[in-house]
Amino acid sequence: MHQLAQIINPVLPGALGSGGKEAGPPIIGSLISSIVGVFLILAFISALLYMFLGGLDWVTSAGDKAKLQSARDKITNALIGLVVVGASWAVMMIVSNFLGLDFPNLPIPTIGN
């Protein structure tokens, strides 16, 4: 096998680019699963924040029907968002178990040598 060039970036950690082509697919798989995990966490946190804001609007509505309805809609939408985030996580886990994938270490297939 001929190597034409090897580029080393001194800013990046050594483990990031030192694996050769055998280490590429596991790194890409863990990157994908990390990105999906971050999106799920951000969606959960934003739904909780939206529910908190709806509760705060409810408390500060002072009997105004329009503000109370707006606060109720925010809380309902936040609960729907939490259900959607939980269901997407559950579907992801069921599909990964059904297909035999280890989601935190997602394997990416490669073409043979």
C-alpha cells in the first residue's frame, strides 16, 4: 500500500486523526450517535423550558382569559413535545435493538480493502 501524504494537525488531539482508514468508520459512527444524542437532550431541555414559561404565564395571567389560554396552549404544546422526544428515543432504541446495532457506538460499514 502506498501512502501519498500524511497530514497532521497540531491543534487537534492525536487520537482524532491517528487511526488510519480502519478507525474512520467507528469515529463517524460515534460522531453520528453523539449528534443525535445532543439533539435529543436539547429538545428535552427546550420542551421543559417551554413548559416552565407556560406555567409562569399561567401564574402571571391575573385572570385574563387570553393570557390564560395562551399559557394553557404553551403547556399543552410542551407536553406534546416531551412525548414526541420520548417516543423518538424509544423508537430509536427499539429499531437499534431490532437491527442489532449498538447505538452509542454506531458501526458504519465500509467497502473492503
